[in-house]
Amino acid sequence: MTCTKLEEFDKENPNYQFLADGINDGKIKLLEDECKALIYAPPLDVKFAWGMKAYLETQGYEVYIAGFPGS
């Protein structure tokens, strides 16, 4: 399984800044060696969580959203 490493992400993509902010805020944890990502988002942040899930999946990650059923 291969996925894009953080340093290889397109930094011009607007989603990259949301990703970087999420990592810095502790909302996102990337496990690059396993190509997995965990998103911690409160229920009111559902738009962020699902949008980031879709973005990370395009980069080859298997994404889990903590606290959301079916994620």
C-alpha cells in the first residue's frame, strides 16, 4: 500500500492548509507507514471531518473519524 507522504503533498492545494492546521491542532494524526489517518473532530465539525476524509483518501490513506458512526 502506498500513500502520499506529508512532505510530498501539493502545498498549493487549499486542502493542504486545512490538513496542516488540523495536524497542528491535534485534530488529525497521520500514520504514514501504515497509510492510515485518524481525524478527531467534534460533532459540530462534521463538514471539516468528512471533507478531510475525502481529501486524505485521494492521497491513498485509509481514514477513520473518531466519534462518527460508519466512518
